[in-house]
Amino acid sequence: MMSIASIGSVASALVILGIVFMLVLNINSLAETAKGQFDSIQVYIRDEVQGVAIEEMNAFIKKLEGIEEVSFLSKEDALKNMKKQWGDQGYLLEGLETNPLPNSFVIQLKDIENADGVVKQIKKLQGVEEVKYYKDIVDNLLRITHFIRLAGTILIAVLIGISMFIIANTIKLAVAARYREINIMKYVGATNWFIRWPFLIEGIILGCVGAFIALGIVGYSYKAVFDVVTQKLYVMLSAYMIPATILTHNLAVIFIVLGAGIGALGSIFSMRRFLRV
């Protein structure tokens, strides 16, 4: 009965931990994916800047820290892109006597956090008319990402602590039921570690069994939710979700390590007072 209680404690704690872990990872994945859609900067150039001056600006921008790629977009190509975006209404732009769009550089950043520093450097260049990037969106996304990481880390650490406390006390009851056996072994000369090993192995096995049960529950539940979202609800939302196979694989490693570790530590801590004979 004590073994069943220990397995139930491990499984219950890891199921709760797994649910929180899934939520944190998916929300973080959503934020990171959204960040990737706003990690570009467009630099508009004045019309009088031509030829060598554009090449010099291009070379300067490429040397800036945090730049992944720089591409030049001529005003003619920009107008063609606008016609494509307008679709059936694109013919309306053919009546323009002059092209009102400026030449520009499209800059791809390595990390969205580099945006402010890069923009400050580019604005110092002569010939730059305007720098366009999604500052408000970028700032909000960075705040959300940092909050999710901090809150998730704290919550997971608290849940692991609570799990260890519950499981250690459950295993303590199992060890207490055998205190007479432990006392007899101590009196006949058995060392502490000779007595600990069977309980340590038992704790690891119980922890692993609980981890596999929790993995089955969490993995199956997440796959069911992922399939519903993918097939019946919002296909676009599923693009932001971590695939079930990847998440289950990561959870398997985490659950087994946590289950075995918690079981082993619970057994060791629970036996301390029973070894003092």
C-alpha cells in the first residue's frame, strides 16, 4: 500500500508539473515565433542618395553587431511588391506619373533584442530619411517573453520542491513500517549504506514507475489536444504549438530524471533517523 501511495504521489506531482511545463513551453514558443515575425527593420533612403553612397551605407550596416542579413530594395521593386499586395486593385498604381516610393534597405536581425541598438546607429547615417520597425510590438513581446520565463522557472521550482516534500514523507511512511528490520540489521553490524541500498533502489523504481504513468497521462492528453487544434479548430494556432512527439520526448527525459531523483532522495532523507541506533 505504501508503494502504491508513493507511485501515486510521484505520478500526481509530475502530472501537475508536466501541465505547467507544457503551458510555459507553448506560451514561450508562441512569443518566440511572434518575435521572429517582427525582427526586420526597413531603412528608407533619400532620393538624392545614389550609386557609391548606397554601397557605402550597405557596407556600414553589414558591419553593425546583431545584423544577420541586409538587402537593398529599389523603389521600382518596392512598387512591384505593392502592386502584388494590392492584388486585383494593383492596376490603379499604373497611372502614377512618378514613383513615390523611396529606395530602402531591408535588415534582418539575429535577435529582436538588438533592434534598438541597430536603429540608433543607422539613424546617425547621412541620407537616411526614416527607419521603420515595430518598436511597441517588439518591446511588448520582450516583456512578455521575460515574464513567462521568470514565472515559469519560479513555478516549476516551487512544484518540484512541493513534489519532493510530499514524496519524501510518503516514502518515510514506507520506511517507518520496516523500522524493526532496519534496527535488527544495525545491531548485527550492517553498515548504513548496506541498509540504504535496497530502499534507494526501491525509491528509484517507484519514482520511475510514477514518472512513466505521469508521462502516459500528460503525453496522451497533449496529443489529443494537439490533434483537436490541428484538425478541427485553428490550423494557424497549431503552427505555434510544439509538436506532440517533440514535447513528449523532452518530457520523458525530464520525468524519468525527476522521478528517479526524487525517489532516491526521498529514500535517503527518510532513512536518516532510522539509522541512528
